[in-house]
Amino acid sequence: MSVVAGAVQIVGVMTGAPLVLGTMRQVRARAEGRAGAGVLQPWRDLRKQLGKQSITPTGTTVVFAAAPAVLAGTTLLIAAIAPVVATGSPLDGAADLFAVVGLLFLGTVALTLAGIDTGTSFGGMGASRETVIAALVEPTILLSVFALSIPAGSSNLGALVANTLDHPGRVASLGGVLAAAALVVVIIAETGRLPVDNPATHLELTMVHEAMVLEYAGPRLALVEWAGGMRLTVLLALLANLFLPWGIADDHPSAAAVGIGVVAIAVKVAVLAILLASAEVFIAKLRLFRVPELLAGSFLLALLAVTAANFFTTRT
């Protein structure tokens, strides 16, 4: 059943990612007094884009063409190895903290190089901004999750979730709270949400993610947007299971346990998405030069989380 659980994770992330985006947009629309396009609108947008013709700008190389596939492939690989529905996937041995962060960074680098490859001023501008953000985000993710790995004695994500199930009080400790706060900030930055980036605007001077994908159209644009939604879904699922893993199936799940795990993670991701979208209504986008200050603050929180976790583990 572990193979089935792994397959369910991949299919669930692929099908659920547009629904997560649609839910967040609908929540924002309702909070702002608008009717909204509906939860299924991202699926309609993907279907429309898949029916259009791809455009390859003159002068671009294979980097531009391959970036969407690399971004989507790395995200799906994270969905396959991460403890989303069950802790014991067939690739659980590869579900190491450093491997997951490396896959995240690989997808970011692919899209950044694609923005540079177009040779446009907007593409280069977005790529440079994304590089600055990634340089602060990836180390913070490492430190945040590493703070949880110190008491668990392992950097394997499945082992971290199992340790939280066995010792739930550890995530409520000082180190756990600091790590959670830092991880929330970097997930917002990694997925291009407010206040770091505004996915609902196309103003050139403030764009980060959108500036890198301006030259994409048709199926390639659909793949980029789909991969972005899957990345958000996977990171929210990881955040939920690292700190609130109840409902997730164990190493040898039954069919019923897999079903419960699917329902549990769907509810947790939906709640986190609604909370994030509700908070975005009251948050303004930061000036670009203030973003490194925010991310540096999250890095400091993660560093304090590691220090606190190491101190209390040594004391006990």
C-alpha cells in the first residue's frame, strides 16, 4: 500500500493544486466584496492555455524550453517523496531535508535561467530579484526544519513527522514555535505571495515571478502556472504535517488509513490556504528593498529555533 500512497500523493497534488489556487482567489474576492470567478477557474485557465500555441522567442535556447518541465518535475518529485498522505513512501529514503531543499532550489534556478535566456529587460530584472529572494529563502528552510531534526535525531522528513506523532509536545516548544514562524515566512516568499510578491498584479516595476514568465504562452505557460500551484500545495502540506501531523498514515498503511490521510491533508491544506488568503487581504506588498529585511528576520528566527532546540535537547 505504500506504493499506492505514493501514487495518491502525486495525483492528489496534481489535481488539488488548481483547487487550492481557486480557493484562495475566491476567498480574497469574497473578502474584498467581489463575486469571484469560482474555485474551478484555475482549471478553466489551464484548459484554455493548453489549447493555445506555444511561442518560442527568437534567440532563446533549450533552457527556455526545458524550464517549465524542470520546475514541474522537481515539484512532483517532492510530492512523491515527502510525507503528505503517509510517512513511508517507496522513496522515503530520499525524503531527506537537504534533498527536498535542493529540488526546490533546482526548480527556482531553472525558471531564473529561463528569464535570463529571453534577453529581455523584464526577464533579467525578475531573475535577479528571484535570485536575491532564493539566496535568503533556501537557507532559512534548511534551518527551520533542522531545528525539528535535532530532537528527532534525523533529517528524514518521514522520521520528523513520526517523531512529532510520538512526542507532540516538542512542536509546542520554543524551538518549534520559532521554526514554524520562520517557515511560514519563507513559504510565502518561495511561492510568491504577499507581502513579498503579488500574484494578482502585472505591474512591471513590482513583478518578480511574473517578470520571468512574460514570454511564455500556451502549454508552457500552463505548465509553469500548474507547477507554481503544486509547489504551494506541497509546501503547505509539509508545513501542516511537520507541526500538525495527525491523520497521516504510517509506514505500512491500509486502504482506510490512506483514505483518512487524504481527507486529513485536504482539510489541513484548505484551512492553511484560507488563512493565507484572508491575511493577504489586509497585507500590502513590501517595497522590494524591504523584502531582504523580512527574509533576514525569518532567517534569524530559524537560527534562534536551532539554538533553542539544541539547548533544550542537550539539557534533557
